[in-house]
Amino acid sequence: WVSDSRQIIFDREDLDFNSDIFLLDTEGGKDGAPSEPVNITRHPDLDTSPRLSRDGKVLYFLTEREGENF
């Protein structure tokens, strides 16, 4: 959970076994409809285990990004 207790950050694996980091606003959109999670890493390598710094200003995570990515 983000410190505002409104958003949650999580990782999710897709059908190609790639994992990305997502942000979800639990209060939904302006019209009250549920919001969709937003992919904030959007990278072809694995991104997992998101964590926030104590002050909530820095997001860090594990990744398999290394060298050149084609």
C-alpha cells in the first residue's frame, strides 16, 4: 500500500510469463467506476517485488534488465 492508503503497488505476470509493476487507485475514477491498474514499468524483462521507501517518494523493485535489450 502507498502511504495515502488509497493506492496499491503490485507486480503481475502476463500470459507470456513477463512480470511488470502496476499502480492501482482503489477509489476508482471520477464517475465512480473501478479504475484499471496502470503498468508503470512496461518493460520486456521481469520486474518484481515492488517496495516504497519509508517516506513513500521512491519506488524500487527487482528487475532482470541487464545490458542491451532488443
